[in-house]
Amino acid sequence: MTFLSPLILVGIFTLVAYLSNVNSDSVRTITILDESNLFVDQFEDTGSIDYKPLSDISFAEAKELSEESEYYGFLYIPKTQTIDELANKITFYSKDSPSLTIMDDIQDAIEDKVNTEKLQEAGIDSKKIEELRIQINPNLETYAGQETSKLGSGLKLIFGGAAGYLLFMFIIIYGNMIMRSVIEEKTSRIIEVIISSVKPMKLLLGKIFGTTLAGITQFLAWIILIGVFSVVVTSVLGIDPSTVQTPQQQMLEANGSGAEQIAMEVIHEINSLPIANLIIMFILFFIGGYLLYASLYAAIGAAVDSETDTQQFMMPILMPLILAVYVGFFTVIDNPHGTVSQVFSFIPFTSPVVMLMRIPFGVPMWQQIISVIILFATFIGTVWFASKIYRVGILMYGKKASYKEIIKWLKY
Amino acid sequence: MEKLLVANNVSKTFGTHKAINNISVEVPKGSVFGLLGPNGAGKTTFIRVINQITMPDTGEVILDGEKLQPHHIQYIGYLPEERGLYKSMKVGEQALYLAQLKGLSKTEAKERLKYWFDRLEIGDWWDKKIQELSKGMAQKIQFVVTVMHNPKLLIFDEPFSGFDPINANLIKDEILKLRDDGATIIFSTHRMESVEEMCDHIALINKGNKILDGKLVDIKREYKSNTYEVGIQTQYPDVVTADLKEKFTLFPVTFKSINNELQYKIQIPETHTANDLVTYLTSKGELTHFVEVIPSANDIFIETVRNN
């Protein structure tokens, strides 16, 4: 799996890239019947849309023609008395609902023209207005004098979100792995042989740390292999997965400010992030948060006889995790330093994800340190709790553990 | 006799359930010690205390003169009743891992494993996975894993379950050989015939309490009831029977014989000896069969547990 997964992942990306290339290769033809004669050269062909003006033809004929020729759509602009009237009379016919990007294109073109016409009607020179317009680009700065920008906020979000989400995934994947390995030792009945040689506590910790290291190794292997495969695929097949573009990206580029400029800004913003802080805290929260949950997963594994019995115990573990991700993606984005964000970044079961998402926005060091201390203190608590359950649970066969039963085990 | 293991007043309570209550036993060095008792008597709990899997609430266990400590695990080999191995791991890899957990070095472990695999003729299983082996084959591996670090104390909990008669016999002989080589063996089982065959000392546990312990022969001596199985050939069976009934307690019994004789189990008062009985019987007819009835471990087990 270690080698197969990244291969599959790159394969899927390549496929998507290939398919969307194929997809955008097909040029869509849109016929236009402009009875108002206002929009003669307003529609310019783009890579994916071919505009085909029709003239000397009735509306019904034009519509029929478009349908029979299986054109993508037919834009009808009737003749009206005033331009105001026109605004609500234009109709776009198509076989299915048209794609949003195409509608945006058409709408922009019409609005542009209508606006210019209206201005002319009012005796205002549109060129003058263009000249007078000032592009406002407010410089954002914190009180401390740190420069911020909208782009920067987005980047912080990406960094924080990626870190938090990575941890979330890691906990679920490798937590389950620990749980399964505990159950395996129980069902294969080797556990009693093992703990006659090793203390249960040692075994538990060994299992948690061992799986963690195996997990990190696998993660790193994936990242490296994905990189290698991507390079191979790109150079061999000539398909660049990064050409997979979303409509937003296309529009962003179309709106001027060249790609290079964006890249410069991104680099600038990344440089201004608290990188060292981010990396150190990522490692601490990652380890602390993972260990915290891993010990609970191990306890669940010890309490049950088979994987099917784990359901009732999974909920209390997954709830805070999912809550953390939700708080992260909704509340933190909205206000990284609000009360809710702050509180959840101290609660140890949510702090790893929430705090990791807050840090790029700048969190005072004392808050980070206290949160880490709380996290690790809780980890020691959960390991103690888990080892109690583990010690008793691994030797209980055939007994369906309930919460009541487990609380009893704590006293053994 | 020197004691390898001494337990003093060991108790363990789970919640409100008293699993074992003030158990004291002494296991002599070089003996095969039978730990007997009905299901749920507390045998496994007691064994887990010796293995330091369960910590006793009170009492102490002394191994070879030292209070039980974590490092003692390397001197103990334990074959639990609930046993198994990693199903998808190779036999050799697995055995090496378990040997190293017991403190052997890798080269040492390899050497010992080779010895045992050759001895049990299972050398070619090294690269097989446990799930490819039959249950009996897996049990053999399990046995090797238990004994390979040459422990001073071997604890077997129902060792013969899962073996066919041939392999059970093989394992029995190996256990006895280990004892001859100096190991002490604690042996927990329900199968009384193997107790009879192998154990020289026993302790009987019921409902968490030790109700009987000592040398098996001593216990048998104590439980004997001056009863003899006799066969007597006479021309007047009715008269002889009436005479015997008057003097002793008679029990009917049948045993295989080539003669057509009277067959009885006779209990004599403690004031009499076997010789007295023989003299008396020879005066009544021809004595064809005379055996002292020795209580079997099975009889002792059932009787003590029932009376308890």
C-alpha cells in the first residue's frame, strides 16, 4: 500500500487533468440574433466559446437552426424602445442549463455594453470615466505594524487548514491502526503470551509510539513518492497536473494582475508568516494531539472483542475531533481571535486542530505554550486511563464491555 | 526439600468478586506441581499473579529466594490456556521476536530455536505463516516458544488441549524431560489422568480457597480407606458372603477374571491389617485376587470439592 497509494493518487490527478483538457478542447458554439444591433462586436470568441452572429433571419428560424445544428446555445436580443427595457428581455436558449462560467461571460459582455450606452445617452463620455476611475488597493496593517493583505489571510487559512486537516486525517487513520492491532492481539490470543514478557503499560506505549513512527514514515514516503511520480508523469506523458484549473482561477488570471505578480505576492506573504513558530508548534501539537487520541483508540481496542463492537465507543472520540474541524473551518476563519476560537484552542481534545489553524493568524506565545502544556498534561491523564482499561480489557474474552463495566475496570 | 516458588497468603479481588483468597503454596524445586480445581476456582488468576500479569492485593510470591520482580519474567515460561500467535506472521520471525522479549539475544534465540525445531521435526515450517498451519501444528510452535529460553519455572495451563493423542504424548515426554533437566513445572489441568501420570505434588483450589495440598502419595495415603478388592473361590458362596457381611463392610464390585469367584470390595476397620484379612479369607476358600484400593486423583478431587 505504501507504494501503491501515491501511484493511484497521481494516477487520478493525471486522469482528471487529461479529462479536463479533453473537456475544454470541445469548443462551444453560441448563436446570437441581435435585433437591436447594439452588440455588433461586443462578443469576442474565447478559447472555449465560439460566437456566431446571425442576421436577416427571424427569431423562430434562428431558434430552430440553433437547435437543429446542436449548438450549445442561442442568445436572443430583441429590439426594444429603450435600453432599460432591454435589460429584462434578453433570453438565452440552450439544451441544458448553461455552465456558470459561460453565463458570466455573456452577462459581463451585455452589461458592459448597456452601461456604456446608458452613459452615452446621459451625455457622459465613458472614456473619461475610465480615466477618472481610481483603483483602490487598501494597505492592510496590524497595530503592531505587520503588513497584512487579503491574499495573506487566504494563505494563512490554507496553511492553518492544511495543518489542522492533516492532523485530523492522521489521527483517524493511525488511531484506527492502533485499535486494530490491539484487537488483533486479543482475538489471536497472543496477548497473554506477550504480557507475560512485557508489562502492559510498556506494550501500550510501545504500540502507540511504534505506530506513530510507522505512520510518519508512511506519510513521508507518500509525499516523496507523490512528488517522484508527478515528475515522471509530467515528463513522460506531457500532462501537467497543475494545469487543472478551476473557473475561479481562470477568471482571476483573466482579470489582469499577471500570474507572475501573484506568485511574487504569494512568496512575499509566505515569507511574512511566522514560519518557525508554525513548524515548531505543528510538531508539538501534532505529536500531542495524536498521542492523546491514540491512547484512547488503544483503550477501545482493549475493551472490545471485535471491530464490529467498536461503534458505541467511537462516537465520543470522533465527536470532539469533528467539532474541532468544524470550529476550525467556520469559527476560526470568521474570527481567529474570537472567544469561541480561543476557548477551543485550549480544550485539549480540540486544541491541536483549532490552535494549528489559529497560529498563522498570530497567536500570543503564552497562549500557545499554555495550550501545549494542557495538551501534554491531558495526554498523561489519558494514557493512565487507557492503560487501566487496557490492562484489564486485554484479558477479558467474550464479555461485551459496556461503559458501566469499563468504569468498574478502573478500580481493579 | 528446596522450594523454587513460595506464595504467602496471596489474595486478589475483582470488584466484589474474590478471585483468590489467602492462597499459600510451596512448589519444590524439580517437581511437577499440579494446580487443580474446578472451572472458575481461581487457578488462572493465581497463575497470572505468578507471571506478574495481575498484581495481588495482599501477600507475596517468592521465586528462588527472591521476592518476585519484573526481571524474573526471563526465568518463567508460561503457556496460557487462552493462547495463540500472530496469524499472518511467519513462524520463525515470530518465534525470534518472542524469544527476544524474554531477553535472549538474536543469535542465542536462533540457536535455541534451531535446536527445538529439529527436536520436534518442524524445521521446514520456519517460513510458513501460522494461518497456514493446523491447530496442532500451531500448538507445537506455541510449546517451543514457551520453553525456548530455558526457564527455571514452567507454567502450563491445560497444555494438552488442541493436541492429538500422539502429539499430546510427545509433549508430555518433553515436559518430563524438561523436569529431568532441572526445570520446575506448574501444571494446571482438569484432566486427572495426566495428573496421575505426571504430578508429584498437587494443590487443590476451589472458589478461591486452597482446600488441599501436598505430595500426591501422601494425600493418597491419607485418603485411603482400608479397602481391598478381593476375589475368593468357594463351594459355599452364600455362607461366605453372610460371614463377610457380618464382620466387614462389603461393597459389590466386578473385575475381569478367568475364575468363577465371589467379587467384593471389603473395608476393614483401622485396627485390622491387610494380613489379618488375607489370613481370614484364605481360611474361607481360595484367594484369587487381592488389591488395595488406592484413591485416584479423580476420586480425591471429586470428594474434596463436594465436601467443601
